[in-house]
Amino acid sequence: MNRGPLLFLGTFFALATSWFGMVLAPQLQIGRQSQVPADNGAVYPDRRPGLAMQGEDVYRAEGCYYCHTLQVRPRGFGTDIQRGWGGRAARVESVAEDYLYDHPVMLGSQRIGPDLTNIGLRQTNSVWLLTHLYDPQLTSPKSVMPPYRFLFEKRSLGLGAKPSPDALPLDVGAGWEIVPTDDARALVAYLLSLHSDAVVFETPPYPPRTNAPPAVAATNAPAVGSTNSPATNAPTK
């Protein structure tokens, strides 16, 4: 009996089922999501500005996702919250809406460096970020990150010329300056745009909202400094 067709159909069915469960089903569930209302009344997420979108390409081209992740794990699944990487004060951290406009989504596979999901909340100084890219040891002495000096230009200053307004505050010798390229500025714009702090349906609100007055614990103990005796049913002597 020739079992070739049966083997072919079984293999095809297994591959089709895997494709449906791992590719098509997630696309139907998540891929068609749209902006959702946030706790503050706005819609979430916003599209990144144009320069930040260019920086996303630089982030991908330089392989930053090899050493950094873009996913904050919830409480109980690591120390992300304790390290200050989270942007939400609830158990649920990264949710599907956070990646709505990211193509492709660069979750990362290792954490040789810190998670960058909320680097735009933790570090808002663009000069610090540029300096860190140029020489990580200057800003983080124990960093193992390689320098990305090819994203910068070392320019010679003319006689009596002033440094460029966007030159890094570094001493690289008299008559020289370090100026970020367009790619460096775009990459920093992308990093500054990374913040997932909106409270949406999937994330519990920060504090529970209530209109009830704060509860006051009942007690029969006398107030401090009071001369009144506490109430008692014991007979007087």
C-alpha cells in the first residue's frame, strides 16, 4: 500500500495548523488593533515623530536589540520593576498596544544592557544620551557597551571659530569638536520617544478611584494628652 499521499497530507496538515496558530491567529487577534482610550482621556499610542521614526531604523540597523530589550516584565516575573524600568505602577507592564506602530517589533532576546522600554522617562537629557553613544565609559564607567563613534564627526575648528551649538561638551584637543551626525540625532530622538506609561484597559489604574471619604479607624483609646478615662463596663471600686 502506497502511504505517500497520506504522509504528505499529514505533513501538510501539521504545517498548516502551525501556521494558523502561530501566524494567522496572532495577526487576527493583535495585528488589527487600533488606538485605544487611555486613562487621561487621550488615545494611545501616538505615532512617533518623523525624526524618531528615522531613529527606529538606526536602532534596528545597529543591532541595538541584540543587547537591549523593549519589554518590561510584570511583577513576579523578574526584577524589572525594582530596577525602575517600568512606567506603570500596576502588575501588568508591557501590553500589546505599546507596540502598535512598531514594525518590526524589536523585543530583543538578551539583556546585556538595561531594558529600554521607558528610557524616554528615565533619561530625558539628549546630550547625556549622545555622549553615552559616543563613549559609554564617560557616562557609565562600568558599561560594557561599545562606543558608536562612527555616528559622530570630529571636526577641525577654524582659527578663532566658536564650537558648533550641537557639539558635545568633550575635550578632544584644542581646535577640535565632536558633532553628532543625523543618524545619531535620529537615534536619540527614538530613544526619547520610548515610554510606555499610559494606563489602558489591560492595565489596572494606579490608585483605585473612589469618592468615599478616607476611613477612620474606630478606637476607645483616649487621645494623647487626654485626662478622660477609657470607657469600661467594669464596676467601680
